[in-house]
Amino acid sequence: MNRKYFTKKPGQAGHKNPFRQKTTRKIWVGEERVIRKHFSHIRGLLISEQARDRSRYEEEVLKLLPEQREKHGKALRGLEILEVHYNPSGQRMITFKQKGGKRLPRFGLNSGDIVRLSAFRIPESDWRGGVVYARSANSITVAFSGAEMPGWVQHEQFFQLTLGESRTSFERMFVMLDRVRDAKHNRLAKLRDIALGLKAPELADPVKPEKLSFFHQGLNAEQKKAVAMALENKDVFVLHGPPGTGKTSVLVEMVRQAKERGETVLISAPSNAACDHLVECLAQCDLKVTRLGHPARVSAAVRDRTLSFQLVQHPYAKELESNHAKLDQLFKQRLRRRERREMSWEEKDVMNDEIDALKAENKEIKAQIFNEVWNSTDIVIATHVVCADTLLESKKFDWVIMDEAGQAIEPASWIPMAHAGRVVLAGDHEQLPPTVLSNYKGRGSLCYTLFERLHDVLPATSQLRLQLQYRMHEEIMRFSSDVFYEGTLTAADANRGHTLKDLPRVTAHELTEKPVVFIDTAGLAYDEEFEDGGFSRYNSGEAQIVIRQIKDLLEKGVSSSEIAVISPYSAQIKWILQKMDEQGFGGSDVEVDSVDSFQGREKEAVILSLVRSNLEGDLGFLKDVRRMNVAMTRAKRKLIVIGDSATLSSLPFYQDFLEYVERVNGYLSAWEYAQ
């Protein structure tokens, strides 16, 4: 990465690694001190992050009035119960609709969100937690775990769902930090000591790529070398995959090589989206994949690979469903008789025994189903936090492969590593960093990931960077390569010069021939604004230019499914979607989303709306230039960046980008769009 934008990093000339220095002391003093100091520091950072997370939730949800929460998409009010049923996992599925059958707001609670269910006539402190399973234009379904619901759910008519918070992730990370810190004379202890620079990783016998039989015949020499290096590293291997270099293809090949050897594999990633992407890739290779995690947080395209779905398909599923229905009736009967005080102690004991017997039977059936599913699966895939689930508590795997490892904070990364024989961490610390609320972003912060730590301490024999990229036109790639990868990226022949005009049914025009364009709004008074009562920003002037660019691309024959609009600000995303609706193409396949949502993905044409325009030169999110690296490298053939050069120039990164755009003849003034 260019030293102009970042301070000197570990592993670079002139940097002294404090952990390596301390290994020269006697083991019983030096190593133990390093370990205790490190994990005490990380625990303190995590405590601070948890406090910030709680404070943000209070500010953005709890302190708002109910009507304000609904306005900002944090709640749905005036809901009626439409349907109630159980799934084989024992979750109660309740579908709600709005009073009078009104359509639900376009923005707000979505699948996978944790929510609090409460009723209008019940104190707000009396709520029940659930997870949004699905939503349509007119209804929303929430999954509730646990057998019994509060009595008011049966008696009340109108309900509200409020965005909730999860404490499970922090709890599991705290437990794991203590476990890693205290590990002695075992696999986890060795992996910890390697990460802290106290031990060197071990290598097996060298593996020559030419001696391997590869499943994917299209891998290049560099990718084959990465697979071979992973196979010969007994402990840890780091795969650095810049944009478009085929990192996922390499990981899939590693998995297939491991399975060919009869070895077990756990794949983990910090996000559900990354896990789902890997499920799709592996499923195409005829591998039996089991996806762990709440089905509501799993993409519909791979939901049939979840453990929950496999429970549904099992012959014993009907028996489970029947038992859940019986339990529900018993709970309702017990509540009703308790409220009327009609139940004697003897009757209560009999009913409780019947409930306990059904619960025990369900537990036994589920355990049997799980063991059958487990024994038939080839690959297990889960997010880092789900890897701490009791289902995996005593499981060990020959391989643990962690994708998008540059996006996971260190405490989360240790969770899957506790199950590992050998470990592969794949990612790119020059793209999206972990989501951290603290303003402190330096090496000693949670932004300094385990991936980056290992990248800095491992020898060259235990890591490799891919350098041949298959996505972008060379002019789209070049700026990113020079700034973030020391100019080492190379465009493959197939994509080096491809442009939009080369696509079928696309008209040759300056718009479709020029790969990189910056549209400068300086001087047009397109100032950023805060959304009403919210925390995000939008720029209505930029939004109008975005709409114009979408129209022009569609008119030239570019498919709507190959156009993406990316912005760092959620308010801008909402504003653009609203304008698209008004212009009559809101129902098209043009995708409008955040930078984070596009990590690992690509489109033929990408329009990037930067939003920030102010006299102070305040850039906010834009100061994290790694996010811009992600946004700019999603484009295959056309990148359109819209922003205010006067504001952007306050940071050298953007000044250099403006100079680069001028060199490739891609600078345009927004004045022509204002006429």
C-alpha cells in the first residue's frame, strides 16, 4: 500500500515487532507475559466496543418515541397476527400484517434482523425476542425460539416489532478470548503462539504443483502454487486475494483436495453473505454442504443446505412437528387454567411431567437427525460466531478455512480456530476492514485483524498474494493496484481492454467506450444534507446525476441487471431508490446498495456516489480509503464516480485519484448535467 496514505506497518522495513523481541527472554517469563498482556488488551478493546454498541442502540432505538422508530425504519406498529405455526426445529413462526392490510414500508426491518415483540397495552419492558424470517410487501414473519410465549400474545390484538440487539456475539467472543489465553500444550496454544510471533509455523514435505491432480483445470500457475503451499503448511497459511484475482476458486480447490484426502473441513466467514457465496460455489462441485446458522439469515438460494431444512426433509420431521403442536396446546391449557386458578398441585405435576416427556422426546429425535445429517455431510459452513454453537462444541476438523478474514475482528476469528487442525485465512486487508465503532483505528485497535497480524509475522513460505486479476479493465484496475498493491496487479488478457461496447446489443458511444469517468460536482452547490431526524447523509444533486447515468446506460443497451449503484451512505441509497421509483424504473434490476453489501461481487457498470460536499472538507466515511478500494473495483467494464473535487481534495488519496482520472482522459464536469 502506498505509504502516503498510511503509516508504516508491521512487516515493513524499519518496523520492530514487539512480540518477536520478547521471545528472546526465558519462556516461563517472556512468553507468558506477552500472552497475558495481549489478551488483556484485546479484552479491554472488546469491552469498550460492547459499550459503544449498546450506547448506539440506545440512541438510535430506545430513546426514540415509537412513532419516531417507525419513521426511521426501526419499528413496525399496528400489527395483527395473521398466522401461527411451528417448524421442525421447534421455533414458533408468527406472521403479522398491518392493520387494515396496508403495505409495509419499503425500508425498515428485514430478514435476519433481531426484533422485540411487544403489545400496545402491555409495558414496553415486557417483550419477547425473535428473528425476522421473511417479509413481503404486506406481511412479516418472525421466528421465536423457546417453547412458551407470554400470555399477552394470546390476549392482545395489536402488536409492534422493534429492532433488537444481540448480546450473544460479545458473550461468545469473551469466552473464547479467555480460552485462547489460557490454552496450554494443545493445538489452540500453538496457533496462538504462532500468531503472536512466539513460534514459527511448521511445514510438511514440499508439495509441487505439477505433481498435484487439480479439479479446476482453469487455475493459473500462481493459484496452483497457493493450493500447494496450503497443503504443505501444517499450521497456518495466509492467502492474500486482491480484487478479481480468483481467491474463491483457490479456496474451492483447497476444499476439494482436502476431501480427496479424506479430511474434514469447516469453512467460516464473518458475514452470512460470504458464507452463502461459498455454499453456492461448493454446491456446484457436487459436495454435500451443511450450512449452520439461523435460516432467516441465510440466502433463500441456499436455504435448502441449512441444517434446519435438512431437519424438515427427514422422515422424523412430522413426528417433531406433531410433538411441537402438542406442546403448544399444553402450554395454552396450562396458562388458561393457571389464570382461572382451576389447577390443583397434582394436576399441575401431571401436566408438567407430560411437557417434560415431550421435550425429552424431541431432544432425542433432533439428536438422532443431527447425527445422521452430520455423518453424511462433506463440508460444514458457518459464520465465526455460530462456530461457538453447542452443535460444534466438541468437534475438531482437519482443516478450518476462514474467508474474508480481513473483515473479522480478532476475538471473532479465534472462535473457528478452536476447531482447527491446519488453518487457512483468506482475505484482503486492503479492502473492507471490520466494522468497529471505536474511533481508534490503529494497529493496537480491533481494526488490526488476526489476518493482518499473521500476514505480518508469517514467513514467505506460509503466505502468498495472488496478482493476476480477471475482472477489471486495466484502467479501472491500475489506480487500485498502484495505491494498495505496490503496482503488482496484472489484468488478464481477456479483460485487459474490454469495455461496455463489446457486450451484445450495446451501442458504441463515448459512454460505453471509456472505462473510467469522474463527474465533478464542484461549484454546483450540490451540498450534502442530513436525512430528516436521522444519522445518515444524502446528496439530492448527485442523485439526479446518478439517475441520468442509469438512463443513459440503459438507452445504450446495457442490461439493467449489470448496472450497480454504490454509496457509502444509507440515506443516499434510499434517496436514489425513491427517485428511480418516481422515474418509472424502480422495478428494474438495477441494484442500489452499500459498499459493504458489494464486497466480493462485481457488475459490468458501477456508479459510485460519494455524497460528501461541504466547505470544511469533512469526508466522514470516505476517509477509510479501503472502502473506496472495494467500491471502485466492483466494476468490470465501466466505473463512474460522482463527487465534489473541492471537498474530496482534502485527502491526498482523492487528489491522486483526480490526477489519475485526468491522465486517462476520464474527467467530466457535472455542469453539462445541470443545464
